[in-house]
Amino acid sequence: MLNEEREKFSISSIDKNPKFLPIGKDRPLLKEITITRDYSTSMRKDGNNVDIDEENAELTKNSIKYNVVSNQLAKELSLLKQAINGGR
């Protein structure tokens, strides 16, 4: 019985499950990545065309999303812990 349970959660069983990302050299997601250059913005003398205001706005947006999701997850885990402990 222990060996059967071990087999369910081995690397080979995870590798066969289509819900998981592939392990090893054959990673189709990496083959889809393409690098493009954006020439639609003006370039500074130092060769940089990054808009710091836009990057800061994206950083703020991502930080807010992260905080909301992590707080919600913490609340849900707290409720589960209370349920497991019988409300104590």
C-alpha cells in the first residue's frame, strides 16, 4: 500500500500528468518565447527607452494584486485551521 501511494506522487507520475509542466529538456513553453524590440517609443541618449512612470504604475498594480490575493489566502487558511482545530 505504501509503495502504491509513493508511485502516485513520484516524479514519473507527475511527468505523465498533462496538468503539470514538463520536466527535463523538452519544455515546449520555452520554445514559444520570442524577443521583440519596441521602436514605438523614443530612445534616450544612453540607448534606454524604458518609461519609468509606466513601469512604476505596473509595479504598483502588481503589488496591490499580490497583497489582495495573499491576504485572501491567509484568511482562507485561517478558517481552515479553525475548522481543523474545532473552532479553538
